[in-house]
Amino acid sequence: MKATNKFVDDQGYECVETSDDWKKACLPLPCFAAVWWPDYATKVVEDTIDGQPVVIQLWKGWCQKFLGDDDFPGGIGAEVGVYHRVAGKVPPADLGFLPQRAAQFFLNGLASLGGDHFWWPFPELNTRIDFELVNPKTNATFFKAGPETTYWLNKWMSPDSYERYKDESDTETPIFSAHYKLKYRINGKSYEW
């Protein structure tokens, strides 16, 4: 299965987004507030969209490519995910789309958290999402993603392209990638972090 769609944007920077196949493969997986690491910050927003209670989980900054796979999602960018709480739902017993050791690592970690801390993908809501990352020093847009009808919109610039972007930029960039401002819209409702 192909995990990402790779492309070069209109300014010549290499970027990736998760493929539709990867988004489908991740549907049985919960999200939770502990999914973050240094320079890849997360924020959880409880809200109502189209009359439905949702959990919006955001990430921004530098997402390393895991599993030693160049096709794995990651780079410098952001993610906007729309989830919901489902009482009694538990993680799957098998993650056949991942190598066995990686799958067992994730499943053991999920089991230790417990179901009260989980929220689940909400593709049935058919949310239309777009976002932009904005340089907090200049208020200039770094890049945009979407709009797309999905439960999970993401985009990352490759680290090599990001270094080129910083070199070519006439302005300063944040020291940490997580310091970019994330402006996003879900079904026309605007948010900022």
C-alpha cells in the first residue's frame, strides 16, 4: 500500500500528503492527546460541527518519517483531524498494514491507555477541511492545504525543501517548526492555533 502522495508544489518544494489508501487503513485506529513529540505539537479542540459533537485534533511542526520508510508521511507541516467519541469502542486486535513489530508496539501502547482517552475517525460527517501555516514573525503564509472533503487533512514539506525555503526566504522563520500559526477551516468555520 502506498502511504503518501508525493508532489512538487508551484514554488518547486517537495511535499507529501497521506494517500486515500493510508487514510482508509487508519480508520480503525483511535487518536488521543498523547500523540505528539518535541517540535510536533498537538492540540485537542472539543466542538460541534453540523450538530454533531466532535473532537478536532491538530498537529503542527516537524513530523519525522517513521519505520525507516521514505514513503511514510512526514516532514514540516500540519494535520487537521476530525474525530468523535464512541462509547465502548476498542482498538483492533490486528494492524495487518504495518510490519508485525511496529503493529505490536502500537497495539501494546493503545492497550495501556484505555478506551476513555480515545476518539475515532469521523468520515461519515463528510467535513470539508483546508488550512494554512503562517509565519508568526511576518504573518506571511508558509503553505496551504486543501480544501478537501475528508476526516484528516495533512501536508508536509520535505526537510530538504524546508531548508531551501529557509535559505531562500527574505524573512526569518521560526526556530521551531511547531511555532507556525495554524489557520484552518472545517465546513466553513474558521479556527486558529
